[in-house]
Amino acid sequence: MKCAVTKTSLAMAVGLMLCASAHAKATVSEVEQLGKELTCVGAIKAGNKEGTIPEFTGKWLGAPPGVRHNPHSGEHPVDIYADEKPLFVITAANVEQYADKLSPGQKAMFQKYPKTMQIPVYKGHRDFRYSDAVCETIKKNALEAEVTENQMGLKGRMGSISFPFPKTGLEALWNTLLPTRAYTEESQADAVNVLSNGSIVYGRNESRYLSTFNDPAKMGKPMEDVTAYAFTRTQLPDREKGTVVIVAEPANYGTTKRLGWMYDPGTRRVRQLPDFGYDMPTPGTGGKLTTDSDRLFNGPPDRYDWKLLGKKELYIPANAYRVMQPNITYKDLLTPNHANPKYMRYELRRVWVIEGTLKPGYRHVYGKRVMYADEDTGQAVVGDMYDARGQLWQHAFINMYYSYDLNAWHAGASFYHDLNAGSYLGYALVNERPNGPILDRGGLTPSMYTPEAARNAGN
């Protein structure tokens, strides 16, 4: 969107200030704080005054000493905090005591399920860090990166968040869209619908993701036209079995469309998907997950006006290895109403609050969405979604954990709750799969993400 400045001197001055703030980069003095008062992603290094948020130590890069880890093997992540017990548990009986550190969606969960909903709160840990290469790239991005003039793209360097000092909603949003995460990810994961009566409907997808943005060989280099590719083949439910979807993700949605192709096993044909994304249903989820709700938000930001509502303290899933363990069966995990709280791990963290409001004249099932992005990573962890009337509709969260394969944080099992229907979706579940996600093994190339590749995979 171009900045329009009127001819009056006062209006011109204000207009110029707004234009400058819309494209303002970090100052040299701000960047000098990174790695000192602030962590390299711009998080406050000190804990809070109450001592309920710890100081960032960053003492570990990769697996901690003494932890057995077989790199890039797909083993389920080792829970280094398995012996810890909750400091306290938030329930419907004491929720008001902690209400200022809960999202509207979290509080609505206690109202909807007062007998079963719990949030176990653990001691906070901020002991893992990013590599020096990531941190150096963040410093360069802080001085150089910008959201492009049409608000639909990003100019910056690859391999890290672009805005350690986000000043607008779009800057904070782009941090969630393009953070430091897996370069390659291969998985066979379950998407399980738990209905209001407790019955379960299974979905399963085989996925292969290639994030060229996070290619270690391209760390710190200028942004390329395509940032990522995705391949998904549905295995369950049977009515969708064999469906293949392939996507190519651009760095600038204003100049390059997000391309998607789908192989339909019924017709045995591949067709291009126009306007792929937005509120299209994700295969294998029973229509409970919109395409742009994976990782809480992805894809073009154009249908919403984005605001940065500041920073606050919130109880969010963190160091959430527990829920990923293979000894937890779905029968134990997927209890009615919501996942079994005893397998959840929450910590008090500082988060950026990002609000997207549907623009007039645009269509989407969500009239508003509010995301809470962890200050230590820039990645969205908790989301509340509202309908077109402004009524809270869904609450979702991602169980984030530090992956020793990535030396960065990875999105584990996530849960999407329909507060109207009383059902929920467990997504990216691997407990009953032979392996967890295989991360950064490499071996994936752009040639694997073409219409012909979709046809071959379907056949």
C-alpha cells in the first residue's frame, strides 16, 4: 500500500511520519542491545521482577550434555524435563486468580469445561539458544529487512526472523511466517477429530516439507522468490485416501501467487488450485482445520488488517516434550472435551500479541484472529479465532519444543478446539506412529514438488 500525503504542511508532516514508521528499520543502538540486554531475537534477557519468568541463559546449543540423541533419525524427542512436577494447576475453581495471564480462548475453555479443563504450570526454562550464524543474520535483518510496499512480501535475509524489534502487526506476523525452523521435515502424522460425544475419527497424512528459506547453505543470503515447498498425501480417512497436494510458497504474495496442485484419486488427474489457502479445508482433518490455520497462520496476509497489540505475560505451552512421547496412547491422550491435561506443559512467558481483523469486502470463516507469539522465538504458540459476528469460536495451541536436530524450536502436536460444537482436532500427532518427524535430514529438492510429482505420487 503506497503512502498518500496531502498538500497541507501539517498533514504532510504527519503523513511522512506514518510512512517512515511503516518502513522503519531498527537503529544501530537497538541492534547493539542484541546479545546483551536482549537475546539475539530481541527478547528481554532478564526474568520478570516476580521471578516467575526466569532469566535467559542460552547455555545449550543442541542436545544438553548427557542426553542420548540420534541425529536426523525421526526418534521421538527426549524429554529432559520429564521428572519435573507442576508448580500449580489452574482449574475452574482458581482461574480468576490467573485471569490476567490467560487469553480469552483459554478462559473460555474453563467456562466450557469447568469439570475437566486444567492448565498445569511448570517452572520456566530458557536454556536453549540459536546458533551464532542465526544470530548474526538477525542483526543484519534488523538493519535491512522490510515488508514490501504492497504489504504482501518480505525483503530480507534467509534463515532467521526479520524483525527482532517488530513495530507493526505485519512485521510481527512475518516473524511467525518465516522463523528459524526445519530445513527439511518428513513425517507421517495423525489428525484426530474428537467429537462432542467422545467418539473419534482418524485422519493421517504423509508429509514432506522443504524450506529453502532455512537451507543452512543459504543462511544470511538475500531472500529468494520461493521460500518453501510442501507435499501432503492423505492416508486416512479412506474417502480421501490417495489425495496429494503440492504447494510452492513465495516470498512475495503480491508479485507471485502461492501455487497449489491436487491429485484426485477419483479422476486420477492433477489440477491447479486457484487461490489456494485461506479457509480451504486441510485434507485429512475432516474440515476442522483451514489451510491457513496450520501453525495458527500461514500464507498471504492480505485478507486481514494486522495490528501489534504489544507484549504481555501469558501461560503458553513451552518445552512441551511430554505430549510427544511414544508411550502415551491416543486412548489416554485424546480424552473428551480436550486433550488430557496431565500430558501438557505450560510456562509463563512473554508473548507478542498480534491481531488480524477481516477487511471489509473480504471473505473468511474467521472474522478476527488473535495470535500470541513467544518472545524467545517469534513463533505463534496460542491462537483465538472469532466468527464474523465477533464471537469467540475457536481456541488453538501448539506444543513447541527445542529440537536437537535443528538447534531451534519445532512445532509439535497442536490442538484446535471448536467452542461451539464442543469438539476438537488433535493435529500432527505422532505418539502411535513408528517415528516422530525426521528433521533436517536433507535430500529433498524442488523437483519433488511439481504437478508431475503429484501425479506420480498418486499413482
